[in-house]
Amino acid sequence: MAGVQPPPLRSLDDFLLCAVRFATPDVRNLDRWNNRIINNLLYYQSNYFLCVLGFLLIVGYFQPFQLFTGMTVVTLLFAGFVWAAENQAPIRRFRRNHPTVSMLAILAASYLFISVLGGVAVFLFGIAFPIFMVLVHASVRLRSLKNKLENKLESIGLKRTPMGILLEALGQEQEAGS
């Protein structure tokens, strides 16, 4: 974790308002769509973190115990998946070849454990919904030429950020900006 530092917070105008261009992704070209998501996750990671944190604080204010239970279950399952992927070659190949299915499997397993423990609604709205909103934004957000150039210049540094480490744990070691 040495050398990990958060990237700068992007302006609200760049993230959501006037200068923003959105378009539906080309679902026939999954590599390009995946590249768009990864680049947006890396570029806007501080903004995404603040949005998810804000949502978690609101949900946590109303249902703190259920949210804590949900976060604990998801964290433990994710850590277990990463550990298994690092130590078992078939799981590592599956994670690399099917990152979306891997993420959905973690969320589905989390849902099953939390449904046994209670707090399913808190999980859905406190954890899964913010993740879903981040992925939707990263999927439909088109970047301007200026942002693409900034991303090219930052690409080496973005790999040593929290999102870069998370994407690496999920088997998405692509070059940012490619």
C-alpha cells in the first residue's frame, strides 16, 4: 500500500453538468465498453468515492447495524474471492476472463448471506445501488479530448490509486487510457 495516493477530485462541471457528454455504450463491442468503464472508473474515482460515501452515510444514519452487517459480508466475500483467485489458477482464469460475472457472483453471494442475516433492503439500497449507479455513469460517460489527454499523462499514476488496486484485484490490469 506504500505509494498509494488518491487522485484529484474532478470538477462537478466535468463530472455531471454542462460539459458532459453521455452516450449508450456499444454492447456489440465488449472490449471497447470495458475499456470505457475502466478509464472512467480510474479518472473519476474520487468523485465516485464521494458519491458512494454520501449514499452510505445517508443509509447508515437510518439503518446503521444492517449497513455494517452488509458491508462486513461484502468485504469478507470480496477478500475471500481475491485470496482464492490469487491461490487457485482456475479461479484466477475465471476472474480474468469473466470480470462482470465475478462481480455479480460476489454481489449475489453477499445478498444470500445477508438475506439469512437480515437487512436485504439495506444491502440493496446501501451497497448495491451505489455500485450500480457508478457502473452506469462509467458506462455512459464519454470523455472529452482534454480529459483523454489528461488521462494519458496520469495513466502511470492512476495504477497506484485505490481504484487501480481494486481493478487489479478484479483482474482488470488494462492500461488506463488505451
